[in-house]
Amino acid sequence: MQRKGDMRVTAVLVAFNRRELLGEALDALAAQSRPVDRLVVVDNASTDGSTEVAEAKLSEWGERARLIKLEKNTGGAGGFAVGIAAAVVDEETDWVWVMDDDTVPSPDALAGALGAHERYRASGPDDLAVMGSRVIWTDGADHPMNTPKSKIRAAAAERERAAAVGAMEIRSISFVSAFLRAARVRELGLPLADYFLWNDDFEYSARLLRGARGIFTPDSVVTHKTAKRGSSDADPGPRFFFEVRNKLWVFRRSDALYGWEKFLYFGASVRRWIRTFRASSDRAQLRDCLQRGWREGTRTNPRSTRDVLRDTGVPVDVMVEIERLEKAERRS
């Protein structure tokens, strides 16, 4: 039951063919020292029994939980778009806490984030749009794939205010334990489902944070149980196509970044791609991905999320919310 004065938090977890990790993540969500108010699990057409694991775990949540079983794998981008839309259908939701099925929150992950928010809003305007957790690997060290970066050109007052509450100001964050302000979601819309994999969280969090504030709070800790402890520029194989295409979509089509930011981020991306090629054991595959990604990223535009998710098994009420949020995005 929600306590007076509390923020109402809906957790969104996107699952695909990792049943053991899914069960562990759901157990961790159920064990939060500050209980989650609602939970939405989006199963991206898993074939390994993840659906049955989710059904068994969510039965203990009763009406506070919802399982959405998609008929087609829509990728992380599609899964998060569906889950976030389902979360904000509840008009009382204040924060949407998103994560993948390989993300295991510590018992105080939610309490730590909400505590940082409480201290932040006590020190000035309550203008937080996004919060991000500290992400570690199984050895307890910070995960290089999810290391936050300080906001470029942040004003001194912004840096000082974040530091005063034990946090750091940010310009974007990954979906590995991100807290999204529901009011901001309702204003600016959803992640773009057509990204499928990679950079959907970069584009979306940067869009929510343009003209708003975001913090990384080390008081909230989660474990990202990837197979290896490596950064996202490690040899990505065929997924490199999505890295190239989606980054170009961000730079060409998105309003998430200011012009000068696009210039800086494009240069950083090119340097990153060079490092990826140097470390790769299959450069021919990466060249093919680069060519295809460049061609699609420069010649095409992402489709509307509504069109991407049509006929994938999205519930009617959630699809109505997706359509409403797309209209809100166009007006913003």
C-alpha cells in the first residue's frame, strides 16, 4: 500500500530467453526494502520457458503485477516502449523504473534512488526527469558497459546541487536500472521501437533530459549479469549494424541532442567504431554491418512506434496509450 507522501513507482522489466536470470531479477524486485508499487513484465516472445517463470513469480504480486506476452520479439526498444506505456496507463505512477531481465537490484536499490530524489527536491525545484543507478558486475566492480558520464557543459550550480545529495548530473543513461519521471514520459512520448537494439536508451533518456535534470545516484545499486565484464565497444558481431544505423538516426532525426552535442557525439562514435574494428576478430562482418548500417541510417527514418508494434500482441489499452503518447510527442 502506498504511504502518504510517497512517490508511486512502477517497475518495468523486459524479458527474452533468460529464464534463470529473469527469476532472480523478479525475486530481487519482490525483496526491495521499499516495496515496488506496481510491476509490468514484458515477455518478448520467449521460447525458453521465461513466460512460465514470470507467471509463477507474478502470481505472488496479485493485482499489483501485469504480464504482457508479445507474439513477436520486438527487441529491447519495442519491449521498453510497451512496458513504459503500460506503466503510465496508471495515472498515479510518478516514476517508471526500467531494467532488462539480466539486471538484479540490490535490496535497497529503490529506496536509495527515492532517497536521492527526496534530498534533491528538498534543495530546490523538483525538476528531476531521470535518475540512474550504480551498475556493477558480478565481481562487485563498476560495469564498464553502464558507466555514467558527467553532463558536458553543466552549470556549476547544477554540478554542486547534484554533488550535495551524493549524486552526479547526467545527460543520458542506459536502461539498466533507469528511473523515468512519468510526467515527463506523458509529455514527450516513448522510446522508438524501430531501434530494436542499442541506442534506444541513449536517444530516449537524452530526449527526456533536454531542458530538464538528471542524476546518477550511487545509493541505488544493481548487478548487470552479462556473460562478460566488458564495455559496449567490445566486439559486437552482427549487432554492430544497430549501433551504426541507430546512432545515425539519432544524429539525423532526433531532437534529443543540441546541434553542438550531435557534433561532439558523432566524433566520439567514430572513435568508438575505430576501437571496435581494432579489437574485432571478424572485421569483414563489421565492415558489412557498417556499410548496411550507414546506408539505412542515412537513407531511412525510424517508423512510428505504433506501426512497429502493430500485430505483435500489444494489449488494446496499452496500444491506445502508445497512440496517445505519439501524439503528445509530435506536439512537443
